[in-house]
Amino acid sequence: MREQSTDLRETVRRRYAATAVKVAEGAGTACCGPEPQSQSQSQSQTQPQTQPVEVDENFGSALYPTAERGSLPTKAVAASLGCGNPTAVAELREGERVLDLGSGGGIDVLLSARRVGPTGKAYGLDMTEEMLALALANANNAGAANVEFLKGTIEAIPLPANTIDVVISNCVINLSVDKPAVFTETFRVLTPGGRIGISDIVADDTLTPDQRAERGDYVGCIAGALSFTEYRTGLEAAGFTGIGITPTHPVADGMHSAIIRATKPGN
């Protein structure tokens, strides 16, 4: 991995580790959004920048129905960092095996576990030890027996091929430093006929990478976003069919939260 990519991954890991510690200590809630700049940082910038996305109702637990939030451990809700509600769009069914890429504090894993029931299973994958510890505590508090949390990266999923029915993710793939690897790995672990139901940030095709970066920092879920065409092309290259990318709400100028669906062809 290139040095810059390694540095970006470590920046993301540190940010979310700090978030997990903050939530575990009861110091507040978390959200996917850019970190505020200090006055010295702001003064040191010489290039004009588009106003970054604010931390608001476009991100976090506000995107989940009140009934769902109220039925989960408080710290699972507080650690919600996403830009959507993938469990609502993945149409999970009883008995299915579901994998959440970048599971964070576990909110989507716990909701998935309820939807697939005792004959199904929900996996959560995260690279941050602090988030995994928080997620495990939340699962124990919820009494969820059909969940398992795995440590690893979404570019190298630690599961065998053809073992997962549905892959979900909530505003995480945009953070990856190697998105083609994420798409390839997701395709690999899915069973034939398996599907994805993802919430992610997607950019208008007219925005350059530099323009996307102006709208927010990398760990704030903005700068790393693919365009609509890039997202579709990446999924197609991995082998997916039936691809649909539907914007749901704007999060910055030319940047959207979107629902991404696709299928791994069956035998």
C-alpha cells in the first residue's frame, strides 16, 4: 500500500477510535462529519474552500426511526456515524447471513440480527479495536446471540468465499483507500444471487476529486466519495449486475447520500 494511503487509513482509524472512546465514556454522541478546524488551521489556509458539510440531520442516528433507536442500547445509537439506514433498504429476510462493512458501534448489526432472526446471523467488520469493544458491549447489552464482530479491513474481508447472503454498509466505503478491492472482496464473500444494500456518499459526475475534497475532509465522509459513474463502473468491474444508485438527500453542494443496490449473478 502506498505511504499516502497508509497515512489516510491511520487518520481514519484514529478518528473513529477516539469517537468510540468518547461514546463509551458517555461523553456525547458521534457523527460522520468533518472535524472543526482550529483558528490557526483556518488562518493557514490560503485557498478558498467550499463550506464543508455540517454535522446535522444528514448523518447519524437521526436517520433511523424513533422506534428503532429506542429499542437499542443508548451507546449503539450514540455511536451511529452513517449517512443512511442500510438495514431498511437491504430488505433482510429471516435466516439470512448479513455482513456490515465498517460496523462501528454495531447499530446496523443489531438491527440486522433482529431482522434475520435466530436462524440467521449478522457479522460486523471493523478495523478499530475501540469500536469493536464498544460494539461487543452493545451486543451483550442487547442480548443479541446471533451476532459476531470481526477485526479486519473492508479491503480484505476475513470470511470465506460464498458465505454471505447480504452485504450492507453505512457511509464507510467512501473512506476506503482502495475501493476496487472493497468491491472485489464484497463480490467474493457473497453467495451466488447475493446482494448489497449500501448507504454511501456519492458525488455528481461533474465534480473533480479536488472539488470533492474542498467540501469536507477525508474522515468526514466527503473527500473520498466516488462519483455516480465511478461507483457504477467499480461495481460492474467486480462482476455485479442489477446496479441501482439512488440519491436520497444532499449533504453538500454536489454531494449526496445515496442508496446503492446490486446483485452477484446466480449459478
